[in-house]
Amino acid sequence: MQTPRDNAPIPSGPVETMPHGCLGTAEQRAALLAELERAGVELGTYDRGIVDWLATFDYSVVATLASLIRRAAHHPH
């Protein structure tokens, strides 16, 4: 599985300003799937379709979503 490149990291803490980076759709999909997998989220067919759709958004949107998933997984309530 591909992971984000060093020049386009997924923020690990609160996002205060728009993240900047550049990843292709496949890399963005991989980043989202990796964070969901680490969080223990089981995905269905429709879920995967939504991840595919979200991966087409700008990097700043995908990076923020991936960051939210990461932070929620590390700080469950």
C-alpha cells in the first residue's frame, strides 16, 4: 500500500491552516485507507466508493480528513 510522501504529510495535530501538498488520487486514496485501517474501521463496498470519491478532492481536504481520522483513532472517548 502506498503512503503519503514526505512532501505531503498528513497532519498529526489540530489543523489551524490549510495543509499544502500534492498527491495524486491513488496516493490520496491510499492515505485515507491507511488511516481508516489503522483506526480499525471495517469498510463495506459503499464505504470504499465514498473513499474513492473523497480521494478526488484537493489535497487540503483529504489531508484534513485523514488527520481527523488519525486523531480520533488515537484519542477515543
